[in-house]
Amino acid sequence: MKRVLITGGTGLIGRALANDLVQSGYKVIVLSRNPDQARGFANNARVERWDGRTAQGWGALANGATAIVNLAGESIGIPPVPWWLPGRKQRIRASRVNAGRAVVAAIKAATEKPRVVIQASGINYYGWRGDQVVTEKDSAGNDFAARVCVDWEATLAPAESLGVRLAILRTAPVLTKQGGILFWLALPFRLFVGGPLGNGKQWFSWIHIADQVRAMRFLIENENARGVYNASAPDPKTNADFGRLLSRALKRPYWFPTPGWAMRLAFGELGDTLLLGSQRVVPQRLQEAGFQFQFADAASALEDLTR
């Protein structure tokens, strides 16, 4: 049976991927620091304990695996604790770097190497880009989130020298019914006070959870897929346009702008990165490889997620 290991698999993306793979006949093993608290998995998904730092206790599971999907890393932050205080920045980086090193250690120890490693990353890799259309060919940014992505990706680079196919997925903010960023973007509209954030001209890239899962499956199953891929819908919107579509989907008015200074006061550096920063990212390599988005435009994605 095809077997997939998912590190950090108890988050929104990991649960969705695990359940999709189980339904498709894969044996799925999820690695978690708190397996007793893991919820929302299909019955056939197995949850194993790990320390988030080493291959101790689980490394043997990598032997002969179809794939390892490395999603492990502390959340970069959404309310109610959004601030990037110095200690939290260290934890965000360390959690990713340590997890990546643990995966490489497991690969080194495996007699039969995994066929592929899917390494999570984020479009924050590119930093702020204004109106520029960003593809996988563009260089890294210089802010904290970009540097974390650079370090995160670099930890898995040794996998290729060990003979394992490596695909890196730089993911845009994932839209889902189960929470995440869409909940907080929709909240002002649900309270009838929604409108643009800042000047509304900044570009917002996104991906529907269904397409995020399908993209990961695509990279697992496509033996020619290697290197960097942007997991971002081909329809990025300005914040103002995205807000109008969201207000329409929720049947709420669109009127109250939130000034940039208020966002920075409420969310600190994170507000600049997630809410006011401009990233117009497109999935050039995924589309060139033949991947078809189920939700390619923001209107259909928001209609589906707000029913």
C-alpha cells in the first residue's frame, strides 16, 4: 500500500490532506507532538508522537515511504495572539528548521529512501512586491517572514543529494471554512463594518483548501515534479476587489475602510506582512505542469466557502 508521512499534520492543511489521501487508498501516518489531542482525522489515519526536532521514535517509518510531506512549523500568527515578539520569532524559525533537519535525518537512515519529499513553504518567501507579477523565478525578500522561508526550504536541500525527489510548495493564504485567515477577513463584514484594509490597493494572493490539497497530491503523484511551485490561485485580487467579492458572497455591505495605522497597532509587524503587504503571485509552474484548479477565480471560491 502507498504510504505517506505528514509531519505537522494536525493543522488545517494537514488534516485535509490526510483525509483526502485516506479516501484515495493511501496509508497515512501523521506525526504530532500531541497525538492524544489530534482530532478531525479519517478513521484509517494513524497519529504518532514525535518531538518536532529529531527523527527519534519515528525515523524508521520513512523507510520505503511513498512520500514525506513536511508541514511542521509553529503558526506565524493569527488573532488572538498575532504579535511577533522576539521570543516568538525564534520559535517560528526554530520549529521549521528543526523539523526539516529531522526529516533529512530520517531519510539518511532509511535503507529504502522515500520516493519524494514535499516541503511546505510560503509565498512570504518573495517579500513585498507591489504590483509586480511574481513567479517561481523571482528572488527572496529581506523581511523576517521571507528569511524564515529561505531557511525552511534550505533545510530540505540535502534530500536531493540523497536521491530523493524534492518539491517545494510556496503556499498563499489558504481559504477554508474551518477557520484561518478567511474567518478574520470575513468577521468585519459579518458585523456589517467591512471594507478595504489600508488603501485597498495591495495585492492579495490566495488558494482554496481543496486546490491546496489537490496540488500536494499532484506533486506526490507526478514523478516529473521537482523544484519550486507556487500554490496560489491564478486570480490574485487587490484587497479592495477581494473585499467586494467577499461582501457580495456574505450579502453584507462594503463601506468602512480600516486605516493602515490601525492594522499595525492591532497586529504589529504581522499586520504589514499578511494584511497590508502586496503580493501578486501566480502559479506558473503548476499550470505549466498541467495542474487544473478547481477554484481558479476568487468569486467561485468565496461562494463555495461562505455557503
